[in-house]
Amino acid sequence: MNNNYELYKVFYWAAKTGSLTQAAKALYITQPSVSHAIKQLEDNFGITLFYRNPKGVSLTQEGAVLYSYIEQSQILITLAEEKMAALKNLDSGELRIGGSDSLFKHYILPYLEEYHRKYPGVRLHLNHGTTPEVISFLKEGRIDLGVVRMPITDPQLEVKESLELQDCFVAGPRYAELKDVPLSLTKLQQYPIILFSRNSRARMAITELFQSYGHTLKPEIEVGSVDLLIELARKGLGISYVTREFVSKELEAGSLFEIKLDVQLPPSQVGIMTMRSMPLSSAAVRFMELIV
Amino acid sequence: MNNNYELYKVFYWAAKTGSLTQAAKALYITQPSVSHAIKQLEDNFGITLFYRNPKGVSLTQEGAVLYSYIEQSQILITLAEEKMAALKNLDSGELRIGGSDSLFKHYILPYLEEYHRKYPGVRLHLNHGTTPEVISFLKEGRIDLGVVRMPITDPQLEVKESLELQDCFVAGPRYAELKDVPLSLTKLQQYPIILFSRNSRARMAITELFQSYGHTLKPEIEVGSVDLLIELARKGLGISYVTREFVSKELEAGSLFEIKLDVQLPPSQVGIMTMRSMPLSSAAVRFMELIV
DNA sequence: ATTGTTCATAGACGTGATCTATAGCTCCTG
DNA sequence: CAGGAGCTATAGATCACGTCTATGAACAAT
């Protein structure tokens, strides 16, 4: 009694339509094939499933019992196929992105809006965390892709550089005297420096830079949010180290200005990380296409 | 996207075991076959269903969605197959018999007891009614077989004669003077006759017999139950026309005696009716075997 | 009678599921 | 570090079996 499950599909349609001929049409096969399939089922079970009437077929007692199970089963399969089709053309599904709040706000957000407009059926999840946390999320399968600062060296990860950012020091009107005057690192350190407190890539990069010039960077203030970093600089509490692209509005408006240095600050790359071994969901693939 | 449902069986086992190799073993096919089947599903959907890990496979997001549907579907099919096996070897199912109460009580009952002992899983239904009613039940598919008096001439019905009965007149001690004295029909009619009231085969037969001898049978009392027929005769209220085999106990005990007639009363046949066009359920087939 | 249904059966055909063999990969172990 | 033991993927050959066409048989309706 090892039935090919395909036979149940035939049985389902035969029972549902009450006609082997109709079932054949629904399944795009010929009537003898249906006849044969039903016969197989009946032989395998050793039970007659249909009465053969002059104008079709009808279920026997036992056939009706079988149908009560098979009907549900077939409906589930149909639903499954519809669901998969929906997932494929992104009428449903979900996209889970990991990264820092600032990147979300200033880089990812416009793409997310566009994505959501195109695929309103896809549920969006944002998980913020530090770069190592985001990598963990990825490896645990909790997110589809991560948006972080380079460099990432993990061999398990596929990283695609997608955006170049330039970090810089900015200050508010209070320090107007520094405007347009190239500053040395030594001079800079005489002012209160405001840095991002968390162990971020950007923080590490600037610390290393100072060290390579023989300086030690000691921030006056440390904050946990990029927005706060900007706010504090505007209010004149010090000089903030921020990503230039994230303060473009303030720079244009004049509420902040960039401090020129006599050394070149290295640009930083933003990369999109994915797990090398894990195939991307369609939802994620489309987002990647969008962002490039 | 027109998947062979057999593929879902493979998918189910692959997902369930987390290993194509294990799935292959469960399905008694080879690992490449499983590999191939999964690939087909993935190609047809255009969606990757499994992550290929070094020690097996695991479901992707989309694969997990599919699994949630397919798992239910497959469980239903498994249940269906178990149910059908149970129906086949009569661990479940039902047997529905139509007939008269007297035949149930005096003829069918012992077979029903034996049947129930052999197949306790089969639910038994008895539907009593007159012969035409039983025939209707059969044609409406409300019973599997009918037990009735012959003759039955309906061409749609298959009838198997299974028992010969002899109807006779019986009386109680009150009429002891009639014992062992052959009686003519004319004489008989001088006594109060008790007949079954309903339009039964037995009643029709005896009425016809009287007519063939130029008499008209006018019962003093009519009752609707064979038991009452017997009871009234015992109490001396008249002479009952009953089936000899159904009063064998009373005849032996002496509470009733048979009245000899100078004419031969024709025997009557009991037949088991089934619908010619409808295959019998296994439960019914077994019962037929038992009763023959 | 005749025509149009229905399902069943027989036999031929060809696809496609399954097989064997093998490669590539990771992990574990001596 | 080499070798073994897992795992899955791929290629190519084979043949079972699902599907087809053609036909029959039974029944209903015109």
C-alpha cells in the first residue's frame, strides 16, 4: 500500500467533479488515465472507492471517508502553492535587515520606502546593533542582510561595498573662529571633542588615526546616538566627529560647519553583508538589486 | 508551476529528517533521487527551500513556510491511508442492515453477535421497515443490505435466498381441543384469527392462499408486532398466524401448539438483498460470507 | 433505432524517475 | 596533516510506468 501521492490528486478531482471525464479535463490528461489512476488506488487499498453510474461516478462509503481526509490535504497543497507563488513575486514574505540606527536613518530609509512602495506585501524588520552584533544576527539566521561599516573580514560573509562615506569633525557657530582654517590634530585636541561612545567602526578608525600620528584621542563627551552627536555640536558643547553625509542638511543650513584638518581623514566604506552559505530570499535579492 | 505531488512527499521527509540521505532511506529510494526531487521543487517554485549544510539540510525561510502547509497535508494523507487500512481489515467502518424486527430478532441476531465478536470495530446499524421501505433504503444508499421475505422481483436488486421458513397457525392451551386434529380452512375461520396488521409479505401470502381456496380471511385481531402475536395466542385470545421457526421455544415448552390444516401452507423464503450496481463494502461482504 | 453520454480496457509509446558512479565539500580523528 | 566518513550535487544510462490513442460496452435521451 505505497501509493503515489499523485494518485490522490486524481482521486480528489474525480470525487470533487463526480466525473472521471471532468477530472481528466481539470488535470489536462485523458479520461483513460484518470480511470487507470482510480483503479490503481482501489487495487492498492483493496477497496472500491466509487460507484460507476451511467452519468458519472459517486463515492462509496469508504470513498467518502477517504475523501474527507484527502480533500483537506489537497486544499493545503493548493494553499501552499499559492503561498509560494506569492512569496516569489513578493506579494508576501519578509525582509529582515540588521545595521546601525544611523545607517538606517540616513542611508537605508529612502530605499526602504521605495521597496515598500513596490512590494507592500513584504513585511519589513529592522534590527539595530553594533557590527559584531549584526554579524551574530546574520549567523543565527535572524536577519537576511546586514548594513555595516567596512572593513569586514569574516570569510563566512559575502560583503558588497555600496557607499563611501567621509567622516569629519564639525562644530556649531560657537566655534566660528575655526571656520575655513586648516587645523592640526594638536590644535584640535585643545577643544572639547564629542565622540560616539559605542565601540563602533567609526570610533575605532579615528582613534587609530590619532595614534598613527602619535596622539591619543580623549573625548570630552561620549554619546550613544548620532543624532545627539549632531545636536551637541550645534549647541556649541564641542566638536563632534560625524559622518559628513549624515549632517549635510545642517552643513547647508549653516548650523554646523566642517573643520578642515591638515591631515587627510580616511573615507569609510559601507558594505552590505550576507551569509555566503545561505541562499538569499527573493525579498532580499530584490532589495540588494534596488540598493546597488 | 505544476508540481507532481509526489515531490511534496520527498520534501516532507527531507525537511522532517533534515537530511536528504535520511529522507532517501525513509522513502526507499537513493539519495540522488531525493536531491533531484528537491531541485525540481526549487526550480519550479523559483525559490530555494533548503540551506545545504555540511551535515545535512535545513529549511530556508520560504522552505519553512512551505513546510508548515505540506506537513499538515502529508499527515492527513498518512491518516487517510491508515484509515483505509483499518476499513479494509474491518478495524473500523460500519454495516447497515435493513429488515423487519422479527427477522432481526429471530434470524439475524445470532449472526450479528458473532460478527460483532469478530469485528468489534465495525459499527452496526439496524433499520427496520416493511419490505418496500427496506428496498427504498437500499436504493437511497442508507443501508448496505436488506433482509426480507421473498419473492423480490426488482431487477436492480441482487437477491440471495438464505433461509426457508414455514408459517403456520398456532394456539394456546385454551384451544387444546384443536391439538393434533387436522382442520379445514372453513373450520379454522370459526375461531378468532390474529394476524400481523402491517402490509407484510407473510400476511399477503396467507390472504392469497385463502382466496385461492375461495375463502376470505377476516382477522379478529390485528397487531403490529410478532411478539404480541405470540403473546395473544398464548393468552388464548385467538389463533395466530406466525412463523414456526419464531415460536419454536413456545412449541417445545407447550405454551403453544401448531394447528394442523388439511391444506399445505406454502413455505416462505428469506432473502438477502443488495443493490446490483453498487459494490459492497468490505464490512457487508464479510457479513454475507458469515450468513451463508 | 440512433446519437451522445458515461467509464473500462488493450496495447503502444516515450517521458522522466530512478539508478550507479563519481566528484566536491566539511568535519572529525589518529 | 592525512585519511576517513559524513554530507550533497552532477552526469549519464536504463527501464518502469504514466499517458496516449483506439475501441468497447453500458446506459439515457431524443
